[in-house]
Amino acid sequence: MTNTNNYYRVTAYHPGEDITILIDSNGKYEKLWQLSSELVQKGFDILEVSDSSKFVGINIDLAEHNPNKVFLRACMVGKPDIFIQTVDGKRVKVLQVENKMYIPDKNVAA
């Protein structure tokens, strides 16, 4: 069973390595900023942060609850592809890292 309490998704870019990562955490952190802070300490720039009440995974299933791990969902060389798509009559921002796509915030029109 997947627990959506404290489920966070972060897309981050490391300029020194020229890589983008898409990370999910389901239960390891109490607050979203804790995951973001850890990535910033490792040299990443944070591009998007979301919790499970906001993001919509287009082709990414939710990870199982695990208070000890984070989940690398996708990575790629360079920056992610960002585009606008119309969903249910509303234009939303879509992020694509390698072959994984998601809407960071289903409530914000682009």
C-alpha cells in the first residue's frame, strides 16, 4: 500500500555535472524543504518541488512508503524538457526528465 503522507517530488539540476535528477521521497522527510536542502548541499539547483497533493505523474507511479530511502525516478544529461500542455481545458506546465513526465502543480495554470 502506498502512503501519500510526506510524499515529495523534487526535480533538480547540477550545473557542475550538467545532470538533472527526478527524486521522490515517501516517508523519509517530515517537510519538503528537508529533501530540497539535502540536494542543495550536494550542489544541485532546485527546479521544481511538489508534494503528492499537487503533482500528477503522467507516466510515473508512486513509490512505496519507505522511511529510509529516496527514489531516483529519472536522470539525464542536461536540463529537463519543460513544455505547456492543455489538460481538461487548463494549460499546465509539464516536466520531462529522460522518459518520465509529470505535472508539478495541477492547480497552477501556465
